[in-house]
Amino acid sequence: MEAHALGPTRQIGDAAAVYETGMDAGVVEGIPDRHGVLAHRARLLSWLSLIWIGAEGAVAILAGVMAGSAALIGFGADSAIEGMASVVIIWRFTGSRMFSHAAERRAQKLVAIQFFVLAPYVAFEALRGLIDGQHADPSWLGIGLALTSAIGMPLLGAAKRRIGEELHSAATRGEGTQNVLCGYLAAGLLLGLLGNALLGLWWLDPLVALGIAGVALREGLGSWRGEECCSA
């Protein structure tokens, strides 16, 4: 009777020990390892975004060189910055780091640094575009790329943010927010490319990019502090 009464308490204690010590376990005394399942999903989504962002960056730079578009080339370079956040999350949820609070704190700082790099870069490119007033040639390849990213990246980012909320991982939420911001940046790029191609409104893209830079800076500060909710 006494052993039966202590059973649930012991199971909960063992599950907590797995999380605190980083032991590799799928099930503890019959308790499903929900954390491990979610961590695996977070890692898979980061691999998906890393592959996507790599292809996106290569196509954007190619289209930018062909059209002489600084906005497209900048969008491609921005993809390299965002890809680093995916690498951080893959590292965070590999091996014993999956259950490590220290790894989570280190990852959230690294993701925050990506925001701090992204924000001034986007702002600089936007201001340079406004000042120089460069008129790039229409790029339908760039328009197709921007449309794909504007639709797909926010969906991918939202999925990561949901997993980050369940994991209580500011690093995972931060990476998801970067994907959402990538979608916003792609929407601004699409607006600028279409405006330039159809109406000659070349200045739309840099104006939207300036707003995105401000959001990126705010999210970087939130990720650095490890705030529970980062909103895009």
C-alpha cells in the first residue's frame, strides 16, 4: 500500500531528474517524454528552414545580379544571417543538450545576436536604397521567389513558435520569429519588385524594410532577456 502511494511521486521525481541532468530517455516509468518529441520536431523544422533558406539565398542573389537589384542581393545575404539561427537550434536540441537549461540560455543569446546583426543590416540597405534611388530592372524570378517566401516563411515560423511555447524555449521562439520576419521582408520585397515593375514605385521596398528592422531590434532584445513571449 505504501509503495503504491509513493509510485506517482517517484515517477514525477524521475521525470524531473531526466530534464535536469540531461539523461537520454524516451519514457520514464511509463511517463511519455513530451519534451523529447517536441525537441525532435523543433530540430526537424530547423533543418527544413536551413535547406529552404540556403536555396532562397542562392536564387535571390542570382536574380539580383541578373536584374541589378540591390534589394534582391540584400535579401539573399539576409538569408545567410537567418540560417545561423537554424544552426543554433539544431545544436541546441542535439544529444544531451536537449534537456539542458544551460544550452537553452546559450542558444537564446546566440539567436538574439542574429537579430542584432539582422536589424542594422536591413536598416542600412533600406536607407542606402532610399538615398541612392537605384532603379533595378524588373525581375520576375525575384517576384516568384518573394511570393513563395512571403507565404511559406510565416507558416514555418508560426509552427516553430508554437513548439517553442510548449518547450518554454525562447531560443526556438526567436528562430521562429526570424522566419516570420523573413516572410515580412519577402512581402516588402514583393511589393517593391511589383511596384517597380508595374508602376515604377521603387521606394516601397526600402520603406517596408525600415519597419522590419525596428521589429527585429525589439525581438532581439526580448530574446536576449529570455522573455516568455516574443511577438512578431
